[in-house]
Amino acid sequence: MTRLKALAAVALVSALLVVSACGGDSGGPAAKNGEVTLRFSWWGSDTRTKLTQSVIDAFQKEHPNIKIKGEYGEWAGYWDKLATTVAANDAPDVIQMDEKYLREYADRGALLDLKKAGDLKTDKFAPDTLGAGEFDGGLYGLNAGINSFAVLANPAVFKAAGVALPNDTTWTWDEFNRIAAEVTTKLSGKGWGTGVIGSNEAGLNLWARQNGESLWTPDGKVGVSAGQTTKFFEYVVKLRDSKAIPPAESVAQDMTASLDQTALATGKVAMAFGWSNQLNAFSKASGQELKLLRIPSSTGQSAKNGSYYKGSMFWSVSSRSKNREAAAQFVDFLANNAVAGNILLAERGVPPNTEIRAAVTPKLQPADAASAKFIEDIGKELGEPSPAPPVGGGQVEKIIQRYTTEVLFGRLAPDKAAQQFLDEVNGELK
């Protein structure tokens, strides 16, 4: 089943979901003798699955009347399966949810408002970390880990080029381009300064936020203008023309490469754009101690670079769960229990619960500890969370990758690419 077919399947059951959200079950135990079985779904690696199972075991030890049945898979197949189960009125009780699809499912009535979910506590969460899962007056996803868009830098490549690491608290986009181009020149064909911005919609979103706009509006519309999108693609061309980035063919391949085969992981670039919680994975893949740097800005002021705390992923509860109280207990355990925190550490991102974060930070691997420190360091510089993508917005990453590629190959001028990009995204929202 394709992604579009899967989402269409979700649409077919919308009416049923709305009915269940308005009436539905009381949320009490559904099994005899007070024993409850919850289905819990997530995506991720074998490492994540092993750690998650350990958390399940710990929860069941404390709550012997609640049994957790795990359902997991890889990212690509996960969403097709979830859409199918939701359409068949057979959704898991607790769902690991991504920002791309959070509003998609919430707007269709598939997710429970966690503000009404029993004893779920959020008072220890860092400020602004709840906002990413909150809209239309409800909380439909509880942040499972926080991160921020960043530049991932390889100090070894900088050293090989004889170029000093930049001051990320003051650098501008022009300085970023100059430094990256200098690295390319001094590597003499053995590498490049940076990967492209434009392989991920987060780059455009931060560009927009630096200029008083945003990729999405709170009411679920496109919030970035054609003018700023044109300037964004013009900057992509600037990186290409200065040879700060690899050739267009290499950039296109890098967009779809597995993590361990990317230009950053293989030491072919000094910098790349990504999420702070990816530092550990990229460091392991590259065999180097990578470093997180703040995103450049147009003014050279890091407090105005558009950054915010993003939920690396979320915990959601199905609106049709027959065991909502038990599901809320399990989500509360995942988010707020020290035992769970000491098992998961930063596997799903830096814990948003500040007490759990303080307890686990000394136990983190070096790269995860660096990610946690980065999250702490930028805390006072951040803006409000970016609105969650609206229904249909989950396709924007593939769309921007395609238009970035068109611009790099010279097949579309920046203004044409900007207008076609916005037209296509608006078409997806309809």
C-alpha cells in the first residue's frame, strides 16, 4: 500500500473516529479480573526495540494487571500499517507518533486529547516542550524527546583543510557559505565544505522563521511566502556556485542514502544539516567525534536564527482505546518514571522532563551527552515551537528535495521553483 493510499484509508474511517471521540468507551479495564492488555506500536532500530522491551518489562513489574503487547517495524512500513489499522478500527492503544503525521491523525479524530487522559503529568516538562504536540486546545502528542535543527560538524575534516571551526553564536549565512567554500578549496578535490540546506523542510522553516514567517501557520496553512522561498532557493544556488557543496548528482544521491552512506558519515563533507539527536548515530557511523553547531542567521545573532525545541517523536493514545486510563498510566511511566528514564536514556532524544534529564545525563554516551548540553546551551535563545504540519503536510520533505534538486541541476530558476513548490504543497493540503 502506498503512503497516499494509506492516508486515504484513514480518511475513509474519519466519521467513525469522530463518533468514537465524542462518545465511545469509558476507558476502564476491558478484561476479566481487572487485567488489561495494551497494544503499543513504535518504529526504530533493533537497539531501540530492545530498550523499549526492557521498559515494557519494568512497567509490567510495577503494574502486573497491565500487559503490554509490542508492535514495531521500520519507518517506511510503519505508517502504512498504522493507517490500515486505524481504518480498520484496530489501532494500537499507545502509538509512537511523528510530528509529520500528528495533526493528520488528530484532525481525523484518531487520537485522544491527553489533557483528558487520567493521571498523565506534565508539570516537570521544560517550557515550550509541550507546545509541539498541542493544537486546537488539546494535547495529542506528548513529547518523547527534544531536539533542535543544527549544523553537524566534523572537526577532523576542518583540521585536514586547515580551517578553524566557526563561532556559531555569531555566524551569518554569508559567513557559512564563505567557510564552506574555503574548506572545499583547501581539500583540493578530497571533500566539500557542507551538505546542502534544502534536503529537509526544516531548513526552509528556520529560514522563514528568521524572516518573520513560518512554514506552517497555527490554523494549518502554508505560512512561508513565495518571496522568502525564492530567497531560500537562491541561497542554495549560491552554495552550488561557490562550490561549498558537492555537485548536484552527489547531493541528489545523498538525499536518499542510508545514514551510514551519507557524505557526513563517510567524511566527505565538513558540515551537514540535521537534528541534534542524530549526533550519536552520525558520530558512530563516521568514527569521528562530531560537534553540534547552531544554525546561522541573517543577522549574526543566534537568538534570532529561528530555532525551537522540536519533539523528536511523540507518545499518543488512540481515541478508540478501550483502556484509556491504563494507556495514560503507561505513557506517564514512559515520560516521567526514573526507571524508564534510566533505561531509555537519550535513545529517543533528550528527555523533556527536566528531573529525568538531570538524572540520566551523567550516564549518557559522549555524543548523547553533547546533544543534551547543546539543548541546554541554546535554551534561552529559542522561539516558540513551530506549528505541527497540517493534514497533507507530511509529504513536504519529498517535495522540497525534488525542487532543491531541480534548482541545483539548473532546470528551474529559484522563483519558478518557489512558486511550483508552494503550489504543490498547497495541493497536498487540499
